[in-house]
Amino acid sequence: MRATKRRFDANLQKVRLLVNGAPTREYVCTRCLKANKVQKAV
């Protein structure tokens, strides 16, 4: 039996991304960063 429902939150980081060609700061999960699902602004 479990006392509390364990909640798994995504590991989010605020990163500069290229969105529609313009750099913006957004929260992205570290799995997406590692898998190159988003393009970082250099």
C-alpha cells in the first residue's frame, strides 16, 4: 500500500531557442535537449 501518489515532473531548463527564426527563452525538458528535438540559439 502506498501513502502518497508519487508525481514525476519533467526536468525543465530555461534555454535560448530558435523559434520561427528568432531567438526566444523557453522551458524545455532535458530529454528533448539531449535528443536534439529543439534547435538552440548560438
